[in-house]
Amino acid sequence: MKKFRMLDEGFKCEICHQQVDPLEYTARDHCPYCLYSKHVDINPGDRQNSCRGILKPIGFEKFKDTYKIIYKCEKCKTMIKNIMAKDDNMDKIIELSKKSY
């Protein structure tokens, strides 16, 4: 099992430039407006990955009683999955459901 470090912090999205507030129930790991993320973690919340590439949302999959967003790093091409947040833009989630990777 991966190590999880609870690090719930706000940030300014590098893609849509929205100010993103902390999630307050788990660690924030992507922008709820455009769904993009940044490749900063090796283990969730550790901020130890030197890649720092942009994680592009390319799909999603069912996970327990929610969904995981599937990302592909535009720099190193690594695939990553993050759990959908309650405040994610549902229009963007629907767009992802129409795409395949």
C-alpha cells in the first residue's frame, strides 16, 4: 500500500489560472475547475517527484462508490489515477466520459 501524507493546500492552477482552495476532507490533488494536476508526488502528498510535468485528465474509471480520474503526464508520460473530488466540475467529468485514451 502506498504511503499517504495528508497535505491539503490551496494553489493557483497553472492551466486555467483559477485559485483553488483546500478540499478540507482529504488532500487536494487536482484543479476542480479544469481537472488538471501537476506531477509532484511519488507517494500521495509527499511532493518529492522531480518531474513537475502537467498531468492531463484523459479518462476516468469506477472506484468503489466514486470514480478515479486517469491522468497522463505530458512530460514523462506516466499514468496516474486520483480520486474525484466532491467539488469537481461535472461538465468536465462528462467530457472525460466521452473520451478514450
